[in-house]
Amino acid sequence: MTLKAAVLGNPIAQSKSPRMHNHWLSKLGIDGKYYAELVPLDGFYDTVQRLINEGFSGVNVTAPFKEEAYKIADDKSDLATQIGAANTLIFQNGKIIADNTDGYGFSQNILDQIPSWNTLGKHVILGAGGASRAIVAWLATSGAREIVIVNRSLDRAETLCNLGPQIRITSWENLSLELPDTTTLINTTSMGMNGQNNIEIDFSNAHKSLIVNDIVYSPLITKLLHDAKSVGFKTVGGLGMLLWQARPGFKAWFGVEPPLIDDELKGLMLK
Ligand code: ATR
């Protein structure tokens, strides 16, 4: 029997998930297929029920359905519960199990490139949207000493503070004052994407071991990463987060650990 999974979103044509999963399926010689489904805005629940009836093993969920995916699940991981959103659903014996693997993807991506990195230090996060919430929840539950949020709209930043006692907010103006003892600076905003405004940061006060991570991967090297690297800081791009967040779902649906992330897959994702 062919194993089936899919990514659900609206829009969905931009999703690179089918490319990634189908690459792994063919590499491993698994009889499986990963689809992309454009879901009507009011049709998420019905689509999930149909896919369960058609024998799908599970789905990835992207905008704007991550909160709804969490709500309709029968069982939820602790992280998905904290975040209130799911990017991975597993269908098991007619039940829906929800997980959120964005924080895992974020963390593994940095570790993959900087094995000495850990979550224990102080982290400054730019942005307070869905991706930020997943990363902040991951860091807060993985022993981070301090988490500082910087966001354009204050009310959205405030909603993240309930994820842990070590979380606080600062302003863009005061951002550089945080950098002398910051371990990781992470951009989760859409700034720096092709066609969007860039982020300008004064790195002159930053600790010499600061790591700068941008979850934007189009372009692969954002201006933020370029600027940080040109003054000597280690940088990590965003493509790997996309690749790593996909791995737990693949394992759950197809029963096998996907192959390690290599240059062939990275090249395929950039086409
Ligand atoms: P995602 O799910 O990818 O995190 P999102 O929920 O739409 O996306 O969040 C986008 C983030 O980028 C938000 O933090 C947003 O700031 P606001 O909460 O103030 O809207 C931030 N963002 C987007 N464009 C921005 C801009 N031009 N300047 C500053 N912040 C911006």
C-alpha cells in the first residue's frame, strides 16, 4: 500500500515541502507520495477528515491553518499546546495527533552548523509572529537564561511573555544595548526577504561569540547575515530550519528516519 502524506495551506503553490519529502522517499525507495493540497479557507476540518478517510498517514500544516490544526487535534504534544499551533499532524487509528516541530527545526539547524551552540544563554528574537512563538517556546523550555523580544507592535510581543519567566521585551532603539551578553540574535520577521525592507543593526557592542541566525532563506544570505559576517560574527541561514522541521513528520508517517541533509537536497530546494 502506498503511504501518503501532504502539506495543507492557502496559498500552497510556494511550498517546498513536497520536493523535500518526495526526494527522501525516492532516496529510500519507499512506496510513498507527498502531496500539496490547496485548502479552502473554511475547509480545513473537512479536508483533514477526507484525507483520513483516504488513508493518509498525516500532514504538514502551513499558513493560515496552524492554529486550527492544533484545535482539531485529539492529542497534542506539550510544545504544540504551549504554542497553540501545530505544523505536523499524525493520523493514528482515526485520531489526530498534533505536534509543532518548528522550534526543533530552528535548534537543529544551528547545531548542524555550529555544534558548540546551546540553548542555555541569552537570546534576542526579532519578531513576534507564529515562527517567533515556536522558537521562543522551544528556547524557554530548553533552559534559556534570558529571552528578549523585539517587535514592531508591542501587544504581539506581550503575548509571548507568558511562555516563560525569563522572557521580556525591549525596543528596536535599545536592541544594541542587549548585545554585549547575547548568545544568539534571531530574525523571525519577514524583513530581509526578497522585496522587503532590510534590518539594520549596530553590532559594535556585541560579544565576539555572538551567533546571528536569520530564518529567512530567500535570499539565502540576507543583508543581516551579510552585515554580521562582515564584522566577524558567525551566521546561520534559514533554509536548514525548513529541512529539519520536516524530519519528525517524515519519520512518523513513513516509518523511517529520512537521510541526512546534504548539498543535493539544499540545491533541490533552491531551484
Ligand atoms: P510568521 O508566521 O512567519 O512568524 P507572521 O506571524 O506574519 O509570520 O509574523 C511576521 C513578523 O514580522 C511579525 O513580528 C511582524 O511584526 P508585527 O507583529 O508588528 O506585525 C514582523 N514584520 C513584518 N514586516 C515588518 C516590518 N516591515 N517591520 C517590522 N516588523 C515587521
